[in-house]
Amino acid sequence: MNYVLFMADTNLILAQRNAEWCGHGPVLEQDIAITNITLDLLGQARNFYQYAASLINQSARQPIEATEDSLANLRTEREFKNLLLCELPNGDWAQSILKLFFFSAYTQLLYTQLQHSKYDRIAAIAQKSLKETNYLLRWSSEWVIRLGDGTEESNQRIKNALTYLWPFTGEMFVAADFEDEIDLKGIKDKWQQKIHAVLSEATLAVPDMQMLMQSGGKQGIHTEHLGYILAEMQYLQRTYPGAEW
């Protein structure tokens, strides 16, 4: 169950961050693209939350049943298990794009493995999510190359983003106690190959993977940014419990 919540939380928080771009994209076409990507991530989060709620309701005796809405809107920062990378501020377009690229390169490999999970529902969610993730990886990698191998300003912006985000990438490959089914070592090796290939084409130097990395999100220890995200995201449900559209 904790692994399912980890996947749900991570997709939800990144979707919430990407949603901040709606109406603010650099051009209309890319504004629509990142909005659709947000909906894909939100859909993946919903699938995992629905599964997590069913597992909780089967195993726990409680007066109120868990739902996808209660898991998203009524849990505190310490209960969220999302990657720290996903809660970081959007920054400029380069920072948001690079974050999406790092994440989608990871989830593409992860969903490829999870398609063969011993849990049928996880395998089904992974199979559906992989199709969406393939597009996200292609879209974001093309933007990384475009920015890195573009103008002097775009190159500097993507370099700044790389410096800021890189220390948060290592957490993806630090196994939590609920990740016993995942071959993170295999994912890490393939992830590095993909990252190196795209960054090289973008004329960007690949940072050292051995540098000190930030972690804690999987255990509920977050940056100060998550609290602000949840305050905005959960406001309606916490102020008006049970409110419906």
C-alpha cells in the first residue's frame, strides 16, 4: 500500500506544479501541451489513489472509508511520500522542462518494470501510464535539447536548472522499505544512459551522480515547498468538508 501511495503522491504533486503553467506557457501550443501532460499525471495519480483506497478499506476497520479524494486532500505533509524533485518550484520554463525530463525518464523505466508486477492492478496501471509517459519523455527531451543547444540565454537557463535540480535526482534510486519489488539499480543504470545521451546532445555537461543527494520525501520528510502546495490544493476540502461541485 505504501508503494501505491508513493506513486500516487508523486504524480499528484508534479501535476499540481505543472498546473501552475496553465495560461502561462511561452506559446499557446506549449501551454496546451503542458496542460494535457498535467491531466495525464493527474489521471495516473487517481488510478493509484483508487487502488490505495481499496487496499486501506480492505485491511482497516474505520468509521469512514478512504477514497481517492480523502487520500489527496486530508493527509498532512508528513503523510505524503512524493519525491522531493516533484515539489520543487517551477522556476522558469527551463527548470520545469528539465524536471519533467528527469522524472519521465525515471517513470518510463519504472512503468516498464511494473508492467510485470505480481499485482495485476499495478501492472494494468503501469501499462496504461507507459503510453502517456513515452510522449512526456519525448516532448521534454526535445525541449532540453532545444534549450541547451539554442541561444546563449536558453543555454544558461538550462544550465542553472541543471545545477539546481540535479541534487534531487538521486532520491529516485534510494530504495525505501516498500520498494522491494523494484530493481532500482537496473533503472538507475538505464536512466543515466538516457540522461547522458540527451544532455550531451544539448551540449550540456553531465553532473557527478556521486555528489551529495537530497532525500527524505519517501519517508515523509519534505522541503518547505510542499506545505504551500497542500495549503492551496486542500483548502476547499478542509474549509468545507464534504463539499462537492
